[in-house]
Amino acid sequence: MLFNSLQFFVFFIIVTALYFALPHRFRWCLLLLASCYFYMVFVPAYILILGFTIVVDYFAGIYIERSHDKRRKLFLVCSLIANIGVLAVFKYYNFINNNLTVLLQGVGLHNSIPYLSILLPIGLSFHTFQAMSYTIEVYRGNQKAEKHFGIYALYVMFYPQLVAGPIERPQNLLHQFREEHHFQSDNFKNGLLLMAFGLFKKVVIADRLSIAVDHAFNNYQGQSGLSLTVAMFFYSFQIYCDFSGYSEMAIGAAEIMGFKLMTNFNAPYFSRSISEFWKRWHISLSTWFRDYLYITMGGNRVSNKKTYVNLFIVFVVSGLWHGANWTFVIWGALHGIFIMIEKWLNDMKIKIFRWQNIVSHWMEVFCTFCLATFAWIFFRAENYGKAIAIIHKIFASSMSDRLDLQLNHTELLFCFFLIALLLVKEKYFMKLHVQQYRTFLLLMIVLTASCYLFGVFNNKQFIYFQF
Amino acid sequence: MRRTLLLLLIAIFASIMIVSTSGKLMRQVTQYRTSTTSALGSEKYRYGDLYGLSYLPGFKIENDFLASGVPPDSCPVKRFINLYVAGDSYLGDAFVESDSIFCSVKSYWYLKTNSSDIKHVRLATGETNILLIEVVERDLRSFSDTDYIMGKMLMDDSIHGQSKMTVGRFSSLVFQALSNPSINQNIEFNMFDYKIFTPVKEMKASLNWNVFGRVNDDVLISPDGKYLLYRQTIDSTSKNGSFTPMSDKELNNLVRSLNTFYAYYKSKGFDDVLFSVIPNPVTILYPHMGRYNEMIPRVQQHPDLKIPIIDIYDLFKNTNMQIYFTSDTHWNMNGFHIWLNEFNKKLMTYHEK
């Protein structure tokens, strides 16, 4: 079920109203059923996969807590194998098999391993990672094993963040299901506003920019360098508005019911370095990798050389997390390289912009944005060859290039206006807490009217659903 | 007070969800709301289905449906044919108000093939039973899958065991309800398709058209600005498009399917099985908008085709009359009458058993 659909609108009203109408002891049941329905609307059968990981991790958590030493580790490993196994089969099997075929063909051999004709379960990487964070935290002793199966299932399946995050930690979310939440007007106002802003980002900004981006990237051979350059910058904002819009709707939907989910974005395009960018972009994933992979590999406590390698590995894995395609690996590797260069410059105490003034501040912001935007080309392109062809064209742009993005002049200007509006909002009104009902109503009317009049309603999925 | 409010909210929205999910309830609601002119009435189809998608005020034209045709004078008085039609909305009740418009027809049975409807047929033995399979050009490629007709129009010998509610059937119903592809359109219809909202929808449509040059994704304005066209019929990448190339292999598959229908239903007792394709408006009115794939003439003139054809392609190409609605995907009464005359000519060739 898409957040930008009428089905969700009706579903959300029913579930939220029922949530506050029911006594506290039945609420987990309602939320679990609602989450099952929410997930099954995509492909009903895939709930079985989710069910499998839930059962495995539920028992793994309990056994890890009860056991000592090697057995603890054994249960953790079993849980990780089950989770990663599901990911490997449904997400990476065909990718690995495909690469094996290419490798074997290189040495004149035939690969007889069959391909699986299966659809990737929606949001698989998200809920698998959330499930893994639970068993790891139980193993580390930071979280008590959840004995209530329903509550644990709800932790993995909580519908606002089930298919595209934020990837929660058990310490933050699990206890909230046991707490009784009363209707609070502040939560209602702020949650609803956050949802409205998220919807605005998705349907007004992201989906309108996607008209130009899709046109340029799908017909890149006939496109000028200028069109592709503009499309590349538009894509940066499209993916940001698409994903952060989803996160805001998720956080807002949960907040109305009294749940606090972690922040997932913090104006990432105002970052002054790539490392800062990753502290502001998809925070729940970057902290997951930091906590469970980077630190496990030794983090900063190892030699300088090893730290570089660790950083690179983490970003490559993060790329692979996004999708089973070399373009995602390259995207992750590019970020890894940027971070390594940045760390080397810091270690060498070399500053590219030596002045400490507003100009250097904005130059750093602009350069970081350009680097991130460049890397997005690999994220957006379907294959490596296409990404390289697009980059060739972009670097061969000239002033005489024609701009053809299937937008008329007014719509093109409108897109730039929307981006400017977004940046102003992110810079000055990142967190909006409205106290007065009058202001809240005014904002809601403006946002709803804007979404309706200027929104592009084409049932376009959220980009991150595919992960 | 708060609890009462919550319960009211739940009751209203749960009803909307249930109605929008159920195909049966939706059909009843749609039937009621499209036929009433009260405040509860729907405006979606009143001015044409393409107006209902685009809401462009310039195309808000009251269409003259239900002007029933009159059978030709030469029609025999005696009515002896049981006519079975497996067709789409072109022969739906918006056009066929009564079976009296068909020559010699004493009973009319209709299955809407582009819906989830499944119907059973039990033929009256000793009587003349004629089956007409009708399809609009944009859906013709779907006929390559024989289930498109044979999975929906079931002969009486395949009825057994269908009505029992088994676990498998129940779960399939649940799955169908969960993944109802029309749920968002249904909710939109139930919540926002009222006269009171039409001015707002028209304002949005005008704003997007005049400022951004955009109309609803499913609609296109014809080059001369006279017609609204269904975009998928122009899109050369869509399987429904008039300009989508059709390979010989696809053509042969399609003809093979049509022959399968013919052989199957003849073997089940029909005296004749006929086939008719209604051209897409763009095929007749704006063939220069792309390179026409010649699907209709290629199918109809295929040397292996066995099923008899009610051919209106050339008649439509050569007529000077306006044969399509300007804000609807369907033919108007002129177009329907051209087809009806051809069909009646064919019906008059049958003799009572």
C-alpha cells in the first residue's frame, strides 16, 4: 500500500481511530493485524517470508538470552544466517548466478544453475536489517529478549516503517508497544503536519521532477549533455524528496499514535563533507552499518590503513544493500572513495578551502552536493554502460545544447521554484512544531491544496520500496 | 463524546473500504450512482469516460447514449435466435437497451469480458444459438490468451463444484480482495466523485493544462483539439496501442486463438460463432499520429482465420459521419448503427431450426 494512495488514507484513518478507541491491551493486536494487511496488499504470499524471519529471530532472541558463551554465539549466527539467507535467496541469488555465468563463460564453461523467477519481496532489506538489529542487541546484552511473540512480531512489522524504514533499534521501539499512548493534540498536529510535508515532497516535488528525470534517463542516447546534467541534478532532489518524504510520512503516522521513530534525514544537501552527508542521509541505515559492521570490524581502533579498508568495505556493502546490481556497488564504492580521500585530507591537515568565511562554507556545501549528485548517476542508471554513457554526455555538454526534458518553460521554472522552496524549508524550518491550532489549520489547508492542485498522482512507487 | 466520534469515523471509513474492495458491492453502487441525477450521483461517466478521467471543462459534453436503434424493415417478424454476446462496453447496456434492436433475436445474453465476471451458459437444445465475440481493437491482443474468453464464458458441463466454498476458494477471495487493482479508483469514486467536487477537479485540470500543458496521464488531446483520446491507444509501447508493431508470430497466435474459440464453442452446440472488432478511435480518426500496425485488416484478412467476421473497418474508414464521442472512448450512436446494420444483415441469413 502506497502512502500516497487513497487506500492508505482510508486505512490510516480506520487504524488510528480504532487504536484510540480500543483499550490498551488490544492495541498491539490491532497494529499487528493492520501491519499484516498493509504488507499483504503488495504481494500477499510474501508475508510467509516475513513470518519465517520473525519466528526464527523471536526464538533466537530468547535462546541467546538464556545461553552462555559459545551457545549464545551459535544462536546469533543461526539467526544471522536465516536473515542473510533470506536476503541472499530473494535478493542476491540471481545476481550471483548471473555473475557466475559471466565468469564461467570467460573460461569457456556453461553455468547450469537455474535462475529463480521470483519477485523481490517489498522492503525486504529494511525489515531484515531491523530484525537483525534485535538479535545483535540481545546478544550484546543491550536489549532483553522479548517474550511476547505478538509484540516482537509488531516490532518487525510495525506498518509505518515496515517497507522503507526508518530501520529502528529494539531499544527505541520495543518498549513503546507496551506503553499506553493517549491521544495528544501536539502529537496529532505535529504528526499530521509531518505527513502532509512528506506527501508534498513526494507528490509535488519528487513525482514532478521524475517526469524530467525519467524522460532524460530512459532516452539518454537522444539527449543532450545539458538535458542530462539538469536531469542529474533533478534526480538528486527527486530521490531525496521521495525517500525523506516517505520517512516523514512514516514518522508522522507513528507520532499521531504516540510512537517516536528515529529521524532519518537532516537536510543532507547542506552537508559540508561526504562524511557529514552520511550523518544526515538515511541516518537509520548509516548508523546501522556503523554500529553493527564498522565497529565490529574494529572501527577507528585499528591501524590507519585498516580504517581506510574498513570504511571502503562498509560503503561497498551499503551499496550492495540497496540492490543486486553492480551500479549500486559502484555507487557505494564511490562514496567509500570520497570518504577515504576526505579522511586522508583531514589526516594530512590539508584544507581545500582555506578561508573560514561564508563563501568557503557554501563552496564546501556545493562541492559535497556535486559529489553526491555525481554518484547518484550510478544509482539511477540501470547498468554500468548506461551510467558511463550518460557521464560522457554530461562532460561533453556545450552552451548550444537543447534542453528537452518534456517540461514546458513554466513547468521547468516551477521545478526550480520547488527546489528553492525545499531548500529554504530545510534550512530554516527543518523541525516545525506548531502550537496554535490556527497556524496548524492554515498550514494543513495550504499543504493539502498544494498537493491536490500541483501533485502528480500517477501511482508512482517510492524509489526505496525496491530495496 | 470522543469515543462516539471515533466510532462514527471508523464506521464511515470502514464502509468505504469494504464497498471499494468488493467487486459486487461496487457494481451496485456504480449502477445506482451513475443512474441518479441527485447530489449522490456520479459525474464520472455522464460527460464521457475520458472527461471523467481528465475533467477538462472544454470537453464537458452531455453524450447521447441509449438512443436505441431500430431494426430494418426487412427484418423477419419471427424471433427465434438466442443471441449470446461475449463483448465489452461497446455492446453494454449503455448502447443495447433492448434485444429488440437485433433482427430475429428472441433472447439476449451478455458477458462483459473485460471484467472479472464469470458466467455459465446452458444452451437450449433444438433452438438457434448464435455467439458473437466482440472486442475493441485496444483489447484484441488479450485474445491471444484463450482464457480471456474461455475462462469466463463457461459451458454448463464445467459448472460442477464451482459454487462450493472451499478453503482454497476462500483464500483466493481474500487474496483478490487484498490485491484489488481498482481499489484506489473505487475509493476515489466513493469519496470524491460527487457534483460538489467537480468544479475543483475542473479547476485543477484547467490549471495543469493551461500552465503546464499537462492532462491526466491516461488521456491525450487530439492534434486538432476536437477529441479526447485514450493515451494507451496512441502509445506505441503499449500492447493496447494502434501504433504498436505486431509481428507475424503474434498475429498467427491471435488467429490461432480465435480459431480455438470458434472450434470450441461450435463443438459445444452453438450454431454459429461470429467475431467483430471495433476500431480504436485513433485508428479511424488520426491514423497519421503514428504508423498504424494494421492489426484489424491483418487479422480479418488472415488466410487461416476460420471464424466469420462482422467487418466494419472499411465502413468506418469511409463514412463522413461523426462516429465516436468527442470525450469518450466509445462509438456514438452513428457508429453503433453502422455496426448494428452489418450485424443484422448477418442475423437475417439464419433460418429457424
